[in-house]
Amino acid sequence: MKRLVLCMTLMVVAFSAKAAQAQYQDIFYEIDPAHLTAEVSSNPRVVGDIIIPSSIVVGQDTYTVTSIGDKAFKGCKSLTSIVLPPTLERAYRSAFEGTGIMADKNNWNEGCLFIDSILIATDKNIKSRYVVPASTRFIAAGAFQGNKVITRVELPEGLKRIDHETFRDCKALQKVTIPISVTSIGEDAFTGSGLYNNENKWKKGAFIIDDCLIATNADLPAKYIFKNKIPIRLIAERAFANSKSLKTIVIPETVTAIPTAAFYGCVNLTDVTIPSTVRTVGNFAFYNCAKLKNALLPADLESLGAGAFYGCENLSQQVLSDQLKIIDRGTFIMCRSIKNIILPSHLERIEDGAFAGCNNLEAIELPATLTYLGEQAFAGCATLRRVTIPKGIGSLSKQVFKDCTRLYRVDLPEGMYAIGEEALDNCLSLEIINIPKDMFRIGARAFNNCQQLSGINLVDHIQLIEEGAFMACKMLQDITLPAMLQKLHRGAFAQCIGIRSVTLNKRLKEIGEGAFCQCRSLKEVEWNDSLKIIGADAFLECKYLRTPHFDASVEIGKNAFKGCK
């Protein structure tokens, strides 16, 4: 016997920190809607002279251009000049490799390539003892990488960042003066350099330059205590990453930021004391610290990065600063031990996968200020019971509550116009949901397998009920299709074994394939005169439904009424 089969898969949280792509005036960018910033991405066909703007407009939003990506113009031999915006905060040497700009010797001066006061690259013609000019805006990532000449570098006061791989593999490098203005140091900034390879520079498993902790190694003690005469003021990105020995650490009050991936993969880390002076926690700061139990954030925290506590399975509690306006992508993904969390009262955005897989999270109160609730934001929160969506949310994103198996009630605000694909897929306990009068679209598999959903008010404004929208909603009984609906998509009510009657609206022209397949209790359908197409398997195995008679103008698909009376 032929049966309609729709592909159903278990929820797999796919988290990525990569932003969306956009094109503006023939240049490609990666945009970050959460922070309204843009990075110039790969542009392999750029030629001639170009100008990068300070901002770009995509849709209704304006994005500040802050970065030139690592392969932005790589290999563009015909790129002869570029003007960089004053908003730029970061660039990569690799972005200009193989370009006409780097190949033109006239652009180099004493072994250095500068573009708009940004130090992009160095070569063998540089002085062995080099003083970076005070007018330098910043130094590109990898600018000195592999330089065999340089022995000493004096960085200017006012420089804010030493980017990743800046001095990597500079074998002759013996001294770098880091000014007090530097507030961040990228990963592998000194790896493989003469400084890094000097054993005398390492103390108890830590490599420190000018009160900046750059890296650690296997000699790091399980309980790390900062005992330097000069207090550590800065921790570099990935400074403790993948340390197997580290179990506890007290971060000194002289530190104001926990940088990107600082404790990435510290699988035995259990306790971190974070001082009140810390204002930012970077992306993936505690990624996959599976044993981490205690890492309370300070009350005045201003920024919490994407994936900051990704996979911290034993983190049982967390306090979020009221100053936070964004919970970034995957911040608490798979934090299985968190039961309750109070969101900031002025929170504006919860990004994709922020709390996905927090399967012990019992309750969440979304603040009235919230305007964006991302894809998979609470997917897999198996113990979550009830959610009220605030008025600022116009649509439920894709898979936002997928696999919330104990969620029994969702209150939607007036003005909501769409429920996205798989938004409430496999919410087995869902009983109550109100559909606002302005609802336009119910996405594919939006309510798939909501087995306790016994009634649904399909308001007249709905114009799209997509594939499998209510598939396997076993408790539904009487369905009246909305007045504006013209097509019912494939499998929309398939396997709804409790449906007894269906009332078609006057505008409906098409019933898609398997729309009511295996609705075994269906007895009555109130037909209309506008119907033109009944898809294959549309009423397959509706054993109590009598096969109707239609005139020749109605197209009836194969097995549309097979198994009916």
C-alpha cells in the first residue's frame, strides 16, 4: 500500500558564528545583524581603484564597516589602490596578498606597506629595530609574520590591539614593547617567535610580556594564582585554551576582559572567579568547559560573546547583567544543568541557538523590550513549560522551540504575522496556542507532531499553510480553513488521526499532495465550487470518508481517495 512519507529528522543544533552575506556597490560583505557591523568578505574579481565606505545599507538597516576579512582581495592582481574607511578596526595581511597593491614597490617604504596609516605588511627591507610610527591607526593581523630580520619592535602608545599572528614565526625577535593602551592580543600573536621560544620568558607554565599573559603550556598548575610583582592586566585570546591541567583560577581585578576562546576546551576546569572589573566576555570564552560549575558573571558586564558557555554541561546557575542588550549566538547552548535564568530587563535580542539544548531549563520570562528571537533559540529545552512572546516579536523563527517536549502553552502577541518552519516541531505537550488575527503564514512543519494540540483557530488572514504544518497533530478534530487561503500545501494535516470534519473556504483552489493523508477519523468534508486541483494521496486512507463526485474540470491526482468508502 502506497503511503505518503514526509522526511522528519531529529533536531540537530547547527551553530555557527559566521554572519550573513550581502552585496553593496559590487563589494561583498558579511553582515552581523545583532551588532550592525559589516566585514569585507571574499571579492576575487575586484580590479582597479576602489573605495570601501564607512557604512553600507542592507534592507532597512545600516551596517558600520569595521573589518577587512582574511581573504578579502587575495589574488586580485589588478587591484591597484584602495581607500579604507575611518571606521575600520581590523584588517588582515592575507587580504592583500597577491594583489597589485602589494606587488607595486612604490607602495612600500623601508620594508613596510601602509594603507591609510594602517600597517599591512613588512618584508626583509625593514630595520631590525623598528619603531612603529605614532600615526599608525592599527597593525593588520600577520603584518610581521615570518619576518626573519626584525629583532626589536616598539609599539606606539595609543595602539589598542595586537592582532592574531602579528609576530608569528619571527625567529629573530627578542623584544616587543607593549604600550598600556593595548587592550587585546589575538591568538598566536607571538607563537614561534624568538620571544616565544625563549625558555627564560616562561614562568610556571605562563608566557608573559609587559604584564600581559600571552600563552600557557603543560606546566601550568591545576590551581593557577597570579603572583607576579606587576599584576596581570590583560589576557590574550586562547591564552589557556585546551589546558588539561587547569582546574581552578582566580582572575585578578586588574583584568577588564576575558577574551575570545580564553579557556576554550579546558575540559577539567571547574571553578573560575571573575572579578567585578570585567566588562566583556569574548566569543567562545569557556567553550566546551564541560566540568565548569562556577563562573558567575559580574553585575556590570557589558558584553557577552557568541558561544561563551557553549557546552558547559555542569554550569548550574548564571546571573545576567541588566546592561546586556544581546544574548549572542549559542551563548548557553547545551548548558544542560541550568534550570532558571533571569534575562536582563532591557534585553533586545536573543540570537540563534542562544539557549538551545538547555534541557533542564524550566521557565523563561522574555522581557517586553525584546525585538528579536533567533532560530533555535530555545530548541531542545525539554522541560520548558510555558512561554509568553512579547509584542515586539513579529514572527517565530525557524525551530525556535523545536523539541520542547513539555511545552504546553505559548502565548503569541497581537500583530505577529508568521510562524516559521518547524517553530514548534515535536512539542509533544503543546495544548494551547492562540493565533493572532494578523497571522499571514504558518511555515512548514510548524506544529508537526504536536500530539496534544486539540484546537487551532485558523484566522481568516492566513494565506499560507505550508508543507506538513500540522502533520501528526493527533488531537485535532474539526478544521475550518481560513477565508484567504487558496492553496493547502503538501501534507499539511497528514496523519491527524483525530480530525472528523473539514470545512473548505470559498477561495480554496488546490489541496496539495497528501494534505489529509491517513486522517482515519475524517468523515465529512464541506466542499466548495472553486476547487480545481486535488493532489495525489490527498485523502489516502481516510477510510470513513465517502468518495465525492466532481465535474471534469477538477484535476484529481493518483490515489487521492484510495482507501476511502
